[in-house]
Amino acid sequence: MKSARLFALSTLLAVIITVPAIVLTLLLHYIIKLNIMTTMVIGILVFIATMGLGIRFSKRLISGDKNTIDL
């Protein structure tokens, strides 16, 4: 049961981190028609920012049960 919860939380965290960068990159390139290099740089910066916020999200996700992850 613990491994299923860990898998679900990890998948949710991965979606939270990656989806904003992918959506923004596609939006900037196909809808706004920016240069590919500009689009990629902005996408990478958004990805790095969401990775930084991912630490806060992960602490909130696992704070309910301290035994979920044994480090």
C-alpha cells in the first residue's frame, strides 16, 4: 500500500513539474510564433522554476504520513 501511494504522489509531482513548461513551450512556438531558441530558453527557465517549487509541493504531499518515505 505504501508503494502505491508513493508511486501516485511521485507521478503527481512529475506532472506538476513538467506540464507548465511543455504547455508554455508549445504555446509560445505554435500560437505566438516566437523563435525556437527564445521559446526553448523560456521553457527551460519555467522548468527550473517549477523544479524549485516542486520541493515545496513534495513536502506538502508527504507531510500527511511521515512513514511514506523512509530516508
